[in-house]
Amino acid sequence: MATVGLVLLLGGCRRDMQDQPKYKPLHESEFFADHRSERPMVDDTVPRGYLRTDLARYTGKMNGVDINYFPFAITREDLTRGQDRFNIYCSPCHSRLGDGNGLIVKRGYHNPPSYYTDRVMKAPLGHFFDVITNGFGAMPSYASRVMPDDRWRIIAYIRTLQFSENASINDVPPEDRAKLGASATAELANVSSSHPSPQSTTGPNEVPSPFSGVIPPAAPWNPNAAASEQTGRPYGQAAENAGTLPVSDTTTIQGGNH
Ligand code: HEC
């Protein structure tokens, strides 16, 4: 009888997990002075995988001075990724050509300088990193949307745009010249004599001329097709001419070190 009583007594003391003292998410607390049960992170907390000791790579500066080199080697994949990010995040204002006449600007937003002005052409790479990270004048910061390594990839792509602005046929490796269309060859041949305006430059991702003015309808999205394309679609002239990006880069790099 005594044993039964003891069992009942102890049973009464049992505390189920669902009844234990705990805070439900965002529940008020009487314990903390600010009444928040969710505690802010301790200052300078570094999440695993986010230790950023490479200052040049994560600030674009060394000893407070803009660096003028890429903190990691830029590959063809990085450039393609940079083009992709540029077209998403920068072209609405800067336009795909970088001349500063993006769609938002055409609708009244503050006009950014063209990337082909002497000053921006000569700006060190770290300056671009700083502009993307912290914003610049009327331009907001893109730090929350463009991860540091992607900023370098975008900068590499901007440098490519800038290079293409004054490129001549001599800059195209002889073995690749045959791949250029007649209009591009003619334009490049003229570069040294007349400096074309940025608007007339056909960037690598622009609609090939002659442009009829009609934008072709987008193909319906098919998740299965997209998934199969993600497995190593080769770079090639065809993909570039079509203005499409190999899907594989975007997906592989996205999971990387942000
Ligand atoms: C919402 C529009 C907008 C977007 C999007 C935008 N910018 Fe800008 N950007 C501007 C404006 C406006 C200026 C000029 C700011 C000023 O002079 O006050 C500018 C200026 C710049 C400059 C020139 C800085 C200088 O030294 O004069 C660079 C470089 C630049 N942006 C790069 C970028 C990059 C890279 C991206 C994409 C990550 C981007 N911008 C996205 C609006 C934008």
C-alpha cells in the first residue's frame, strides 16, 4: 500500500516535456529588462563558416586604401556568374551595357554615371566593391543581396564591359575571329578610328543586331528541363548568341561560402 502511495506521489511530481518551463518563440520574458526572451547575439559573434580574416576580399581595402587586384583568381565561370548577377542587380539602373540608362532611370530615377567615363574606367577595383557594399550617393547598398565573392564577380564583368568598349579586332584572338558576326567585325574594325557610344556597343548579353524591336516570348518554365540543363551545359557561342546563361554556374556557386 505504501509502495502504491509512493508511486502515485512520485507520479504526481512527474513533469511532462510539454509542460517544462520554456519560452515559446518571441514570447515575453519577465526575467530580462527589455522583456525579450529572444536574446540578441553577443557582439562580434561569427557564425561558423563566416570568419572573414581576408580583409582585402571582404572589404576591398588594405590599410584603408582600395585594392586594385582581384582577391581570388577569376575564372570563366566567375565571369558568367558576374554577368548573371550584374543583369539582375545592377542593370535595372546601369543598363545591361553599363551606360547608366537602365529602365528605372528612364522612369525618373537618379542618373548613374556611365561606366565608360574616364573616372569610372580608372577607378580601382576596391572602389567598386565599396560602392556595392556601402552604396554611393543616390545608389543604395547591395550588401544584403550580393554576397562578397559575387561582388568581385560582378566587378570582373564590369571590367569586361569596360574593356569591350575600346576593344578592337586585334584584341580578339585570331582563332576566335571567325566566330564573330559580320556586324561585330565591322564595328570592331572601326573602333580605333571612331569611338562608338556605349549605346551602340553590342554587349555579350545583348540582343544580337539587327534587333526587330520585338522581344520574343519567354519559353514556359519546365522544372524538369531546367534540372537536366543544370548538369554541365557547355559554354559555347550558341549559348552566348542566344543571350542565355548556362544554368549550372548559378546553382553550383550559390551554395558556396557566403
Ligand atoms: C537603384 C538604382 C541602382 C542600382 C540597382 C545600382 N546602382 Fe550603381 N549607381 C546608381 C546611381 C544613382 C549612382 C550615382 C550615385 C550618385 O552619384 O549619387 C550609381 C553609381 C554607381 C557607380 C559609380 C560610383 C562612382 O564612383 O561614381 C558604380 C561603380 C556603381 N554604381 C555600381 C553598381 C553596381 C555594381 C550595381 C549592382 C550591384 C549597382 N551599381 C546597382 C544607381 C544604382
